[in-house]
Amino acid sequence: MPLQGVFLGNTMKQPLLAIARRAYLLPILEAVRFAVLWLKTHKRNAQFKKENPNFVCPSTWWMHDMYAHTDLDVYYESGVTHATVLIDLLRRHLGDEEFDVADWGCGMARVTRHLGDKHRVVAFDANKAATDWITAKLPNISAYAHGPLPPLPVDDSCLDAIYAISVLTHLPKADAQAWLTEVSRVLRPRGIFVCTVHGVGQVQSLTHSERAKFDLGTPIYRGNVKRGSRNYATYLPEEFLREELFADFSIEEGPKQEFGQELWVLRKN
């Protein structure tokens, strides 16, 4: 979660961050936050690199930009854990045979690099710096950049599954709807889409006025920053997801708390 736990307790933090957001000051606060976190983790990161000399590490700036931390141990351990959960989940819905799966919003390959060799994996991200880094440093992963809106650079009905961890959490409504249509395009019939959102389990991050709207079923969109960036935050009530955003899919699982967010498993109709 952006800026969590670095400067203020949550009671004071959210109203002040709302003011900073309206004043377009979040990028400055993020730069300060990065410096604080770097100072806290640089010795531990040096030790990680010493103990894992063959592990290709992303820069701490890109970790902070994409994951809100600068800790290589967290990057590695969370990647392994999330990859294990995802593969188990996809096998429940697709079976044990080899399948084609895409990581949409792959970032610095935190999860993608741990999926193993059994399944055919492709990675997408709107940040070309991320996909360029993957191509240069992890050539066994096919990574492609895309624009802020569809399409993805693949053919119709070419994937058995797509997962998107913390992607819909940062998109305005129209963009999310366009991307769900694109997900349906590239999935094969009965394909699986795994995604996470900020749902009822994350409402502690809302201000009182935002929480009141959320409880009435109104999505919350925190803008005044680049859409799709980590600080563009959305909070989506279950009713809105079922009746609008996910209406063209069958809901296989969800909502349930996973990866620190609310996870849904959808199947293409």
C-alpha cells in the first residue's frame, strides 16, 4: 500500500494523503519514502546479494515503484509464495496438463520467474522498462510491453489463463472495462482469469467519507496521479464487481483474501 507505515499512523495518514493527492504532491512524498526505505534495507540487500550471487536482482528503485518496498528478501520470498499459490490454483481449474498462461502486469518478474518450466509463460506490462529488463536479464521469459489501453500483443484465443496481481487495483472504471474485454479476447473458450482488487478487506485504507460511499456500493477511485501507477488506487465493492465489471464472466472463486488483496477467479463464458 502506498506510503504505509513510514511517516504516520493510519488514522492521521489517510486524510493527509488525501490532501497531498489533491495537491499533486504524492510524487514528492514517494521520493522521500524511497530514500527512507533504501536506508533501512541497503545492508540487508547487500547480504542477500552476497548469499545469492547467481540471482538476478532488480533495482531497488523499480521495486519501490512497483511493489512499495525496497527489500530483496521480500521480493524473492513473496515471488516464490505467490507463484506456488497461482500454479496450484490454475491446476485446480485447468487440470495438470501443460497450459499457456500470461502474467499481465508482470513488473520485474517477481512472480513470473518462479513459475517453472512445465507451462508456457508470457509476461506483459505497461512499463517498457520492466519488460526490457526481463528480456535482457531473464531471457527465458518472453516479455512484451503494451500501451495504457488494449490491445495486448497476442492473437485471439491464444491463452488458457491470465493472472493479474494488483492491476485492476490501479485502473479507472473505463480502462478496467476495456481490459476485461481484452482479457476475454485473448482467452480460449472456458479460459481462466485470476485477478486481485482492493475490496472489503482493504477498507481500512479509506477515509471516513470514502468508506461511507464504498459501503453503499460505490467504487472509489483515487486519482490525480498517472492512471495505472501504484498511487492510482481503486477500491471496488463486491456488488459492483459481480453486476458490472465481471458480468461477462462466470465467477469460479471469490471473493477471498489472498496476496494482501481480494482474489477472484473468473472463467470466460
